[in-house]
Amino acid sequence: MARYRPISPEQAWRSADSCDLTISERYGELYLLTSPFTNTIGCYRVVSRIAAAEMGLSQEEFINVVQRLQDRKVIVCVDDFILVRTWFRHNSWEATFSGNVAKAAAKELASLPNELRAHWVQASLDGGVPEAAVRGLLPEFELATRKVCAKRSVDALGGAREGLDRDLPVPSKEPPNYNNNENNNETKNTTPTQLIFDDSIESHRKLLSPLLAGVEINVAQAILDELVGALESVKRGTRRKPIGSVRAWVAELVKLAESGRFDPELAPIIRARREREHGAAKIEPAPTSRPIAIRNMAMVKSALTSGSTRKRGAS
């Protein structure tokens, strides 16, 4: 057990990862970053009844917080293991990937389930760890990367002998696959004009359209939505660095998608907001033409007249 764990103030309070977290979710992430269960790689076993007691929560409350953090892609849970995806945004990868610490980290990686090891690779790359460093610590780097791109885990925090609850709800839908790969049989989109450009990026349409020509339609839309979310984060002051070049930023996301490493964080939020706004829009019925209206009125009048005649005959 480490004597202390570092916390980055910028990442904890001003990053896009944390700005939308609730109080309980922030508390949960801070616990998972500093828990006595932690190890050098940010992926470790957890005993839920002990973790809940340390946080001052019931076991059910702890599991609920963990589930919500997984839904927000802050962590990944497989059986009784928890991977903190933001680990290397707080902890120095240089210290982890060198000397005796690297040997300990390699042993910890070897003890992880294969599926979780693949997610650790992706989280490390997202956290700024160079590929060469990951490859030096994990010889099967390429295999692990392909696995995490081929399957995105939706496992809830399951139970094992240490006492984690196996009855957690499992998300009913797979997260959308935003990556281009050789196994994807969907038709490539070559007409970026079908994409939805938010008002905040409409001025960049001519600049970005050539970059997205040939990119799969749902991937291209996710890239645009990620850009919208990032720009809004900069405006709110929750993003650490401003986007200097929109074109270069989007081009980098296109490369990540082509290599199967595009993992959008803000795009789902922007898409959900757009769908809510679209659903709230009023749909006005089409006006009825005059000839059809006259015919309909004649039918109603005839029905009323025949009804009155039958009543008089009956009396």
C-alpha cells in the first residue's frame, strides 16, 4: 500500500472528465484514486464492503456510485477489479514505467484478466502515456489494443469471493462503436454535407468537410460532436488547454478513429442534448387542402342527417 497518492487540481476540478460529475461521483473517483486498495497501475481488486465502510456508505450505495462512474467512463469494472481510467492524468507515468516500479507494474499487469488489460492499454494511451512506454511494459501491446477496439466492455461490477454484488444492473445497450476497422461492414460516408454541424462550428464546415470525406457517417458525426463539447469546455474554463488549431485537432481524431483508438468522452453528451432539443420541437400537422376539407364536411353532415332521420322514424 502506498504512503500517499497524488491528485492533480486541474484534472480533479477543471477537466472535462470531472466537470459534469455529481458530488457523490467526485467523492467516488477521489476514493478510487487514493484508496488503500490502489496499486502502481491504477487497476486493482476491491472488496466492496470494506470500500463502502471506508467511504462511510452502505455497500449498496458504494456499488451504485461505482456503477455511475462506469457509465460515465471514468472507470471500467470486470468482476471484482476496478480500472481507474483517469489514473495517469494524476499519477506520473515516468515514475511507473522505470526502474523497480516498472517491474512491479509488469507483475500487476500480468495478474489482470485479458479483457481488463486491453482496457488498461487504452486508458494509458488516453492519459498521455507514450506507446513505446506501454509496449516496453506490456509485450503484447498490439494484441491488447486490437482487443479493446474490437469489444467495449459493458460488464457491471460483478461479485467474487471478496463480496462484490453480482446483481448489479448491466447496461442494455452496447456503446456506439466510433472506430473504423477492417471488420466494420457499414458503408463509408463520402458526403459530409449530411452531417449535423452545430452552430458553434458551422463556420468550420468548409475546413472540416474534406477531412471527414470518406469517414464513416456515425464516426464523423461523433468527431464533430466531440469538437463541440471540447470547445464548450474551453469556453467554460473546464478544459486544461484551448484548441489552437481546429483542423489539426479534428485530423488527430480522424487518425485515432482509423487506428481504432477513438474513445469519445463529450460526443455522447452533445448527441443526447441534440436529440432532446429535436424531440422538444413542435411538429405542426400539414394543412388539409380545401377540396378534401369540403368532402370531409359533407360526409359528417350526411352522417348527422341520417342519424336524425332514424331517430324520428323510431319515435
